Amino acid sequence: MTDANAQARQSLLDAIAREVAATSDYLGKDQLSPAVIAALNRVPRHEFVPDDLRHLAYQNRPLSIGQGQTISQPYIVAIMTELAALTPQSHVLEIGTGCGYQAAVLAEIAETVVTVERIASLADDAKARLKRLGYGNITVIHGDGSRGWPAEAPYDAILVTAAAAKLPAALLEQLRPGGRMVIPLGRQDMTQSLVVMEKDAVTGAVRESCNLPVAFVPLLSGEE
């Protein structure tokens, strides 16, 4: 990586840190863990955006990746990763691969990541990109993410990168007791909230927290 990218990455990390501090009342913390900061620093975001947008790759903003989809704002990627409370042993499910950037950040911390994308061309491109970048612990699936991926369940953490009108029962079933799901809830035309659903390790009861106001594309069923 070039010195220019290193400086741009640091500026991005500084911007994320300011936004985390500003939203600490929702997040329950005012700074990211060292593991999440290191993961964000290691992943080359410019490799996940179209060539004509590479000069914007390290700005704290979402960018178009085609097919009506975006690469998420780095702050959102950072806090979703933080709220998932990953360990080096975590087995993670991501719904909505997109370009693969969030999956790469997760894979820098977790042992294994399964990511499901409903649009075949995005899934194919992400699979090739992640392989080229050396992420051997990520499995990219073309499928209906609203159904999760039961073949690899249960998961220690589930991250959903599209907003559901209500909590998908299939995903909750695939979450390991003691695990966490990070998901935006709410319709596209209404206020959405990023919530953490934590499943009790003993009773299986689900506790909700966070409720940060966000704006995501809707979670769709089916495949393309």
C-alpha cells in the first residue's frame, strides 16, 4: 500500500473515532476496541470500490458499487463489527455481501465468515475479490439471505446489512445461544434503528439494545 493510502486510512480512522464518540449514548461505548481498529486499518477499502471511485475510498461515506447497492459507510461497518463482540474463535454469518468489504473486516477478527448475497454478479465478484486479497476464511454464498444459511449454523454472530421490517425468525434460529445479531429494523420509508439482539446462553431469551437511527436499503427475499 502507498504512503498516501496509509495517511488516508488514518484520517478515516480519526473520523470514525469522532463519530463513535458522538453516538456513544446509543452504542454504550465511546471508542472502538483495538481489534476492530486494527481490522479497519488492515483492509484496503480502495480494493472494494469501482476504479472511478477509488479516490473517495477512504472518505467516511457510502459509495455506489452498482446493481443499486453501496459499500457501507466505514463508521457503520466499524460499529456493526464492534457490536457483534467477535473473538478469534467466532463463526459469523453476514447477510448482504455486496462488494465484500464488511466480510473482510469481520474476517480480520473472526475465525470463519459465511456471507450470503442474493445478486449473483455481486456474489461472484466478491468471491473473486476476496480470494485475490487472500481471505481464505470467508465463504461467499449466492442465495436468499433472508433465510440465512442453516447448513453452517449455529453462528456466534450474525450481521445483516439491509433493513428488515421485522426480525427474521430464520436468522434468530441460526444464532447460537449467547450470540449476538446486529440488524437494522424498520421499513425504508420510516425511521430505521440499528439494534443488537443478544440471545441468552441459558434461556434463549432475546434482549434488545442500541437502537441507533440509521438508513439502509431493504432486506429482500429471493435471488437474482
